[in-house]
Amino acid sequence: MKALVLAGGSGTRLRPFTLTSPKQLVPVANKPVLYYVLEAIAEAGITDVGMVVGETAAEIRSAVGDGSEFGLDVTYLRQEAPLGLAHAVLMAQEFLGDDDFVMYLGDNFIIDGISGAVRHFAAERPDAQVLLTRVADPTAFGVAELDAAGRIARLEEKPAEPRSDLALVGVYLFTPAVYEAVRSIEPSARGELEITDAIQWLIDAGRDVRSTTISGYWKDTGNVTDMLEVNRSVLEGIEPHKAGFADAASELVGRVRLEAGAEVRDSRIVGPVVIGAGAVISGSYVGPYTSIGEGCRIEDSEIEFSIVQRDSHLGGVRRVQGSLIGRNVTVTPAPRIPAGNRLILGDHSKVQISS
């Protein structure tokens, strides 16, 4: 069995971060989301991975390399334009050959991994198997409608009026039967070959399509709110670890992971928190569910329930929360006199200012 990981796409919902870095490389607990995907594939016993990349191919290749760090053999497959998930399957056919495969969207996070789903698929070997989960807003996802026997009767991509609350998780398992399906469908109204249409074709053709409803934690990390929620979920599972330095004037409470080379001085850290290598926290409070990237400096500030990416600096800032801060960012107070806020913001930025 092989794996097909989709790591292209423009990540418009995560702008401005995705203007300078792929959405799959935004870190959760100081590790890119894509790394969790690759680790889950390796844990499922799969070693051959096709990585579908687009405009951000160079960044993805730099971060993943040949895959050996994860125990994988990664082959890069260039998709010149985002023409849909079914199009990605079509262009990857030469790599996949006659093998069964799992297709995993590189910005999806499943805390329990995919090993169980892969074992079940390998044992039963239906033509296709999808994972489903119940969501509050089905209009944002592909949605499955089940018949009275619990079989998939219909799939619809981002329906205006959903027939159920069962959303397709970004993991699909296929035999080579899927190639006939993707060649038989037409582009959707948005100009893409939809994987939901391909699976619906298999259903209508009487092929064996099965589903598994998962109850574990799953997120499509396509926006800031979901990124912070995934960060919270991962941090819930960390264990205390002190490879860095904390002075006698500091207090580390609960599950705090202090990486090698990190320093905490005259500060209070309340876990779960991870502080990356080489980061320096001084005269500050870092609250629960916060990830501080490597090389960051947090001085005379307060922050919680946030992600701060590497080499960023917060100085003299009170009460930062629910925030996603990019790489090499500087956050400092505005001058008191004259009263006002000076902003230097790129396209698609969102700012909240206390009046």
C-alpha cells in the first residue's frame, strides 16, 4: 500500500501566514502539521509516499526532504494548478501503479492516527473507504448521506442545505478502481475534479464503497481558530520535560516542556506549554495552551492560548491571547503620546485593537 499526501493549495483562509509559508508547515506544538501526517502514515506501516505539491514545492521539499527522517521514501509530484483532489489522483497514477493507497490531505489532523482504518481496509479491501465525523457546520465540508442500512447513499461537496451532519474527513482509501471513476467525472462548478463526485460515481456504479465514523479528535487546520484548537489538543498530551534552564525566581506549573537551550528568568509558566530551543522568557507570564517557537524572546509580557512561531519577539505587551503570531514578528506597545495606533499590515490581515 502507498500513500498520497496533498501538500499543495494556497491556504487562503490562513492568510497572511500562507503568503510566505505553506499552510501545511504552520506549527502545532512547535511541529508542522504536515509532520503529524507523515508520522501517522509511518505508524500505519506505509513507507512509499507521493507528495503532491504546487507553488510552495520548494518549502515543502526543504522541510520534508527525502522522508527518511520519518522512515519514509517520499516522491514529489508537481500539480501545476489546484484542479481538485480527483485530479491529484489522476496525475499520481503512474506513481501509485496498481497498488491500493491512502490519500491524506496534508493540512488535516487526526489525533488517533490512521492505523486502524488502514488495517480495516487492507483486511476487507472495498473499492473505496472514507472516514466520517459529525460536525456543527456541514456546509464547510463534503457531506455524506447514509441510507437505512448505514451505507453511503449520496455525497455532496459543501452543500448549502446539508442532508446530514456527517463530514468527510480528509483521509480516503482506494483500490485502483478509483481511476475509472476520476476519468468518468466532469469538473464541478468551481472548475475542479471533486473526489466526492468520483466516490459518488463508484456508488452509482454499484461498487463497494464503505465508511467509518470516527469519534476521535479531527480538525481541518484551514483557519486560525482550528489551528489554535489543534494546538490545545496536542498540548493536552505532552509530558513535563526540562532540558532548558529556569532560574530560582521562576515558577513552572504543570506540564511544561522546556527544550534544550531555552531559558526562563523571573517568569511564571503555567502548562500545558511548550517553549522551543533557544527561546528566552524573562519577566513574563506564559499561560496554558501556548507554543513558543525556537529562538523567540518574550519580555515583560503576558500570553496564553496562542502560537508564536520561531524568532519572534514580544516586549512589554500585556495580555495577548487567542493569537497566531508568525515568524520573525515583533510586537511592542504603541507610544502613549500622542494616543493612537501605528499599523504596518499586509494584505488580508486582521487586527483587533482595544479602544
